[in-house]
Amino acid sequence: MNIVGDSEHFKQPFDHDEEYVSRAETKREIAIYQELGKQLVALSKSQINKLELDELLYDNVLKAKTIRINTEAYRRHLQYIGKIMRNVDIEALQADLKNVLNQNRNESSKLNVAEKTKDALLSGGDNAIQALIEQHPELDRQKLRQLVRQTNKELTKKPDEASKSATELVKYLRTEIAE
């Protein structure tokens, strides 16, 4: 039996080329860049400022925030951001992005700790203040007592409204208690 065709005719250019990258692999890589671009666009401006982005990428990420989502222009702009990101060190950017997102989790956990401490101070009075100062000697006893007293006064007058002193107390606790 004779096979029609020569095996040399059926060889592809990528059969012997080690550096050949298929179109499908290129498209997967581009999709990764675009997904990372979407994550960058979803960040707030202060978070974007914390990242070390080159000027072109930074400007285009901020510009994407002005374009309405679910439009063709937004999709094309994300593609352009993906194209720009081909020249960026992706591993370093992903590590920076992870740090920025984790930093926000730490901030929210600090806020939760400060809120719980505030509630304990409001319900515990001077004994709670004393216990807190024993744990954190850097705190100012007089300022704590004053803020707790003002917060209790405001909450007895208007229990439905947010207390300005309570907000100040939480801010003070967040900045002073280092964990």
C-alpha cells in the first residue's frame, strides 16, 4: 500500500522551533493581562497611588475609571491596558497588588478592633479605661476619659444619631493602638 503525500509536506513550522508560541497560548497570556488590568481599574485612586505604575499605565487606569462599564469603549480600553501591561513586570505588579489589598484588610481589622474597644470602654467605664491603659501605656488617660464621657452624653441625648465623639474615639484608638 502506498501512502499519498510525503511526510516532509505535512511538517509544521513549529515542529522543530523551541521558541514558537501558539496563538492560543498568546491569547491566554493576553487574557491574564486584561484580567489584571480589570483588577487595577477596580481599585480606588488611593490604592492605585500606592502601586508603582509607570506613567502611561497609571494614566490609562485612571482614564478607564471615567468610561462607563459594559460599553464597547470600556472593553477596548481594557484591551489597551492589557497591551500596555505586556511591557510591565507582572510578578512584581501582582505582589504589589496583593500587598495593597491585604493592607486594606488590615485597616478594616484595625477598625473592627477599635470599634470593639470603644464599645467595651462605653459599657465598662473607668475600670475598662484602666485595663486598656495597662495594656497600652502610650494612651492618654485624660483624653480617653474625656472622649468616653462626651460619647456617653451624646448617646443619652440622641441615641439614634451617630455620635461625633464616638467617631473621634474610634479614630484615636485606631491611631494609637499599634498591633
